[in-house]
Amino acid sequence: MPDPFRHYEGVPVLDLPADPPAPGTPAADGPTFLSQLLFYSAAISATKRVPSTGFRYALRVNPSSGNLHPTEFHFLSRGLKGWPDGLYHYRPSSHMAEQRAIGDLTVLDGGAPLVFILTSIAWREAWKYRDRAYRYCLHDIGHAWQALALAAQAMGCNTVATGDFPDDEIAQRCRFHADEWPMMIVEISGDSVPLRQPETRETVWYGGQPNQLSVEITAYPLIDAIHAATKLCVNHESAPVPTASAAFRLPHPGASSRTFGEIARARRSALDFVGGTLSISFAQLMAILGTTRDLFSFVQLYLYVHRVDGLDPGVYRFWHARSELENIQRGDQRVAAAGLSLGQELAGNACVAFSMIGDLERAAREYGDRGYRYVHFEAGAIGHRLYLAAEAFGLGATGIGAFYDEEVHRYLHLTPEQGQVVYHFAIGYPVRDPRLQA
Ligand SMILES: Cc1cc2nc3c(=O)[nH]c(=O)nc-3n(C[C@H](O)[C@H](O)[C@H](O)COP(=O)(O)O)c2cc1C
């Protein structure tokens, strides 16, 4: 397993104040603001201890396939009060920022005081998931985007996300190590960002020496090829990219006394769900689905309903615009849902499991090969909303990247024009994980 943490060594490292206030409390200065934002979107939020070996490992606010965390958070700051302008890399292992450059960086145009660049290190996933790892990297970016955007929103900020930029140009300007690929840019602005008078200072680069993640790296030519095929170059013609309004509201303010901050940090993936007779209500299901509605561009949700009060077991399609469920197959789906999810029992023990069907053809017509990334970002983003909404109701959830693609298409009678399965998900009552330590 490669080192789970990327560091740029040999650069100044800036502390982010410990125990930042909850997102609803305005931050008085830049360091507190950054600490708050990252504490509720990307920081370590729990550990697990393996009883047989005593080995401990970290879990973060944003979920990640296999807990391998291919996503790195970089940010450019301009005019934050009490914080030098520059380019930084977030160091989650110690909740600090590595200062890679200071001064006026012309890495990106636009006036936002804070701009995140999310990168993927595909090797982190590929050593385990091989060629399929590229998809997981894209899902993880979708999750990280929402983790960041929703924390920013809870802090009273606006975010604009885009995947439309020239890859190599951005990588070069930010001097990313060759194993880090820029995937998404998220601008953060708003009245609650504590600002000072802008200053002009010449750029000084510290750069930093990226740590070596593994002694040896295995090449995955298919991953390199799909990444290259989905790149944009400097003079590309840009099409307006789907960006969600990020108008996220937790379901039923009355249903949970927990705040966004508590929910974001308590979110965990269920290892398995309690099967049997425990069910969720129809209202809960619709409220959970309702939190995803502004995200849909290319993805359709199919539900394997096992135990939802007032809904017969069966397969349903969610029509997000009308907030309606259409029954398309009747009968017990537990064996099918688990079987399609690579035999993972949790998809059968959940109250409801999901197949996210992405219209990759349409995405490619609208955005060229780049559209492949956008569909997976969207699926990850929908998954992230489902995680938080389930958590708000005291339920558990798990993203499921492992499934049998062709079997899902056959089972749902999908024609190629209707799309392809891009992500699975499950929601239910989580079994307790004895390894978990808050
Ligand atoms: C894209 C993605 C795919 C995942 N696939 C699976 C899966 O197939 N099976 C599973 O049990 N968990 C899966 N997970 C859950 C991760 O294992 C989990 O997020 C990780 O262990 C970190 O734990 P946390 O979510 O509690 O922070 C997936 C998560 C993501 C984001």
C-alpha cells in the first residue's frame, strides 16, 4: 500500500488552529477560516484500530474507496486576513498547510479569494483496484467536491466548481508532481470570508520535494490512456459545464437536532447493515433523495427497495424533477442487489440499495471525452449527499464502487442508449464497527 499521505517536504508549514469553531460561527481571520473549512471537509475525523495487530489508521471527513484517498487538496489564497497569499497543499496528517509558493500567483484567472485545486493520485487506488481505479478516483473527486462545497455553504460562502481547464497547463503552473493530476477547481467566495487589503508581492516558489509514495510503481496503461483521452488542452473550445447550485439542505430540519458540522464529522461508511425487519419510512427515503435533486445532469437513480414502509419491495426509478418513484420490477431484491454489488452482503442487508446509471453517450456528445469524468463526478457528488442525509436521520450509508457492470445492465434491462452503471450505493441501519474510535 502506498503512503496514504502526500507531503511536499522542505517548505514552510503553517498551523491551522486546532478545534476550529462550528461552521455557523463566523471566522475572525484567515487561519481560522481555513481551519474550519478543512476540518469540516477533508480532515481526519476518526481512527480505526485493528484488534489483532493494534494497527491504527485514519478516517477522514470525505469518504474514499478502500480508504485509500487518491484526492489531494491544494489551494490558492489571495487577500485572506492574517494569511500570506500563495499556493498551499493541505497536510491532513497534522491539519497544517504546506506553503509551496507565496505572492501573487497567476495560476488561475478569476477573483475568488480562495481557489481549491483537487488532484488525483491514481496509483493510490490502482495498486489495489487496477484498471478500475480511474473510476474510483473520479468518484472520490465528486465526494471531495461536495465535502468542500457543503462545508463552505455551511460557513455562508458560495462555491463554483469546474472541470473545464487545460490539465497540463494547470499542473505545470502549480508545479504538481507528475503523479498528481488536476481534476477539479472549486472557487470559494462570499461575505463571510475574512479579507484584508490585497497586497502585491512577487511570487517566491518553495515548491517542495514530494514524498515517494511507494518504492515501486506498476504501470497501468489503460488508466494513462483514459486520462490522456479525457484531457483538455490550452486552446480547447469550452462548453458550459454543469455545476450544481449547491443549494443543499439537510432533510427535515426537525428530524435531527444535529448540525451540519456534527453530521459531516460523524459520517462513516457502514461495513454492513442490520438486515431483518428494521425499515425506514417513505418520508425519510424521499427526504434523503430530495437532497440530491439539484445535482442531476447525466445520472439516473435506480433503487432496490428492500425495507421502506409503504413501498413494496422491488426496483424503482427515481424521477428527480418530479420527485417520483416509478416501479419497474416487483419482488424481493435482496439477493439481486448483493449479487450485482460483487456479492457484497451490505447491498442486500440495507433498507435500500442503488444503481446510478450514467448517460455517458450524451455526456460525450456534450463535452467530448471529458464528459466521462463529469458523469463520475456527478455520481460521487450524489453519493455524498446521500451519505450526509442518511447520517442526519441516524442511518448509515456506504458508497459501493464494486459491481458487475454487464449484469446490472441485463438485470435492469438497460439498452446502451439508456446509459451504463457508474456507481452503487446503500442506505440502512449500520452494524456497529468495534474497530472505530472517535
Ligand atoms: C467511490 C467509493 C467506492 C466505495 N466502494 C465500496 C465498496 O465497494 N464496498 C464497501 O464496503 N465500501 C466501499 N466504499 C466505502 C469506503 O470503504 C469507505 O469510504 C472508506 O473505508 C473510508 O471510510 P469512511 O467512509 O467511514 O470514512 C466506497 C467508498 C467510495 C467513496
